[in-house]
Amino acid sequence: MSNFILIGIFVGFGLLFRRLSAFPKDSAQVLNMFALYVSLPALILLKMPQLSFGRDALVVALVPWGMLLLSVVLVLLAVRTFGWSRSTTGALLLVVPVGNTAFMGVPMVNAFFGSNGIPYLIVYDQVNTIIIFSLYGSLILALYGREGAVKISSIVRRAVTFPPAIAAVVGLALRFWTYPEIVVTTLHGISQSLTPLVMTAIGLQLKWRLKPNIVGPLSCGLLIKLLIAPVIALVVCRLLGLSGLSVDIAVFEAGMPPMVTAAALAVVAGMEAELAVALVGLGMLISFATLPLVFQLL
């Protein structure tokens, strides 16, 4: 609970800093980039060697694919029912299935499960970020994006050169090498900056204004991402007799709010921009209520 309170405090700092002229408009971007290039890779390098490969890791790797299929089916059913536009459909299909499993995931998993859950989170995130987003995201951009707005090759290249992905590969390569104490201490110290940076950046980015025409698809998208997906993941895992920390982490990660990068690409590709941005911003805010609920169900 103390870790969750700490998260709320840093979000509050972000909300406060947004009102102060001393903080530039791009402060959130600077904080996010530092977390992406320094803090998160340090955490992955520290925790990746602790991962033991087996059925537990396999379950964590498979859940994101199941959530992808579920989200796509539910979004398409909603689009068919309510007759939403092509740009709205594209934004929902691109943003809803892929979660903010790293930036939001790490602080939340650490708060609710402790550091033992981080290795499984890394597996979920890397499958989610690199493979699903590269393949599925490229397909949706090609089908629904503005022609020529986004190059699929550049998306794949960015995914492969994504700093956390590089750190994961290096961490796997170093699995059988025991880190010297000074390396462990240094990585731990750097990784501790992740939660303050990311949560403060979230507070800086939260927006409250919504256009009436996006309320319907926004509500539907967040309902799927924050509640329906993790609940169905939990039910399926329990029906299959799966339990334990790895399964709990997979279900918890399934309820993370939408990925920031997905929303940014939706905007660039000419999809419904305000919907994409609202899915991320409001999704982060609501997840502070839904993630504790998901945790209670585990």
C-alpha cells in the first residue's frame, strides 16, 4: 500500500508542476525519454537474469496474444453495432489491444507484487512491445492509416532498436554470469528512478476535456482494456488450472491502460487523434482504480 501511495504522490507532483511556469511544456517527454533510455533498461538488465524459463514464462508470453485476439473481436463487434467511422475504428484497433505494460506496469507490479514479479513483467512487455506491436501494429497502420504517413519498415526498426529490447537481449546473454556487487548496486540505484520519473510524467500529461463524439468509443475501448480483458484472462487461466505469481502478473498486465506509442502513431497516421490521446490519458487515470480491483480478484 505504501508503494501505491507513493505512486499517487508523484502523479500529484506532475499535476502541480504542470501549473508552474518553471516547467517547460515538453517536461513530460524529457522524463519519459530518460526513463526509456536509462531507468527501464537498467531494471531489465538487473531482473532479466533472474527469469527461469519454463511453463510459467510460456504462459506469460502467450497471454498477450490471447488479449490481442479478444480485443480485436470486441472492438470490431462494437464498431459494427454502433457504426463508428473508419478513423475511429483504426484508432481503437491500434490503441486498445496494446497495453502500457512497461511504464505503468513496472511501478504497479512493484507496488502490488514486489520485485519478484518484475522478471515475468519483462517477458510480457517484450512480447507485447516488440512482436505484437511490430506485426499487428504495422498491419493496422497499413489498413487504416493515411497512405504514406507511416513507414512500416521504420516501425519494425524502432521496435528492434528499442532500448528496453536491447537490454532484454543483453540480459538474456548474461544470464549465466554473476554480476559483481558494484554492478548490481549501480543498476538498482538507476532503476529506482523509474517510478518517480514515469508517474510524474503521467501527472504532467493528464487531460480532462473530451469531445462529445468520442465519449462512446472511448468508454467502450477503456471498458475492454481495463476490465473485460483482465477478467476474461483470469477466468480462462483458472479454468485451465493455471495459478501462481507468473499467471497473476500476466492477468494484471492484461489490465494495463493503452500504450502511449500506439496513440502517438494513430495520430501521425491520421486516425481519430483526440480518441487516441484520450484512451491513453484517461486510461492511465482510471487504471489507478481498476488495477487495485483486478489485484483483489487474483
